[in-house]
Amino acid sequence: MGEKPIYIENQYLGRDRGWVSVRLVLALFCFIAYYINIERESESQLFLLVGSAIIFVSIVMMYMLQYRITVEQGSVKLSGLWTTRLVKIDLNSIVKIERKPYSKFFINNPVYNLHQKGRIKFYAGGKDAVWLTDRDGLVYIIGTQRQVELEQAILKAKNKSGKDAAQ
């Protein structure tokens, strides 16, 4: 029987403030265009339909899980949306754990297991991340809403695995 995880966090696809704002501005544009073109029945109905569809898709995306972070003894597991593979990071190979901002940009695209310039990125929303560096110099950037809790859970799991290996 498996042990209870130390930490679990769900990252949802549609909860990033930047992209929610973009979708709402597009929907607002469609509703304004509908109001302006109210005399021309066929064209205005299309704006109403598109604006309503944007709002509906935005609401659905807020409840769509992009990935789940699970910290267990000796590892961090990231399981993604539907067809993505499970990523397991062995904490015995991690040499540095840092709390840093995810990116300097205001709006970032959601990513899962993106390999880029010696870094592997996981991001759904927010501006905080935990950076894990392994022995080979590979950096895992894990975007999170609860940065301090994730870092503490990783440190706790790393310390537990180190004690168990010594025994």
C-alpha cells in the first residue's frame, strides 16, 4: 500500500489572470459589436453567439485540470492532462531548491513538460515557481500558486528520503 503524499496541488488551465482578461475583452468586444449592429439581424446574432461561446469556453477551462503536483517521499510527481505522461523527479539527484518568479513576462502560455535551453517547464498560472536543479545541471521550473508550501514539502520529502537511505 502506498504512503500518503506530503503535498498535492492542482493547476487548472483557465485560471491564469492574463488569459482570463484576454478572453473577457474579446467577449466584451463581441457584445459591443452585437449592440452596435442590432438593426442588422443576421450579423449581430453572430457576434452574440461568438461572445457567448467565449464566455462558456472560459468557464469550462477554469475547471479543466492541466496538471497535478504530488510530493511524495523521495520524489515529485507531475501528472498531466489526459494523454500526457507522468513526470517523476527523483529528489536524491536534486542539489538546489529555489523560490523564484516563473518568468519576467506579464502573460505566459501554459506548458507541461516543455524542454527549452536546459530547462524543463511546468506552468498553468500565477507568477511564482520553484526551481529544482539536479546534478547534471538540468533545471525543473514548476509553476505553483503556493510557492512556500511546495518548497517546504520538497525539502521535507528530500530530508525523509536521505534519512531512509542512510538507515
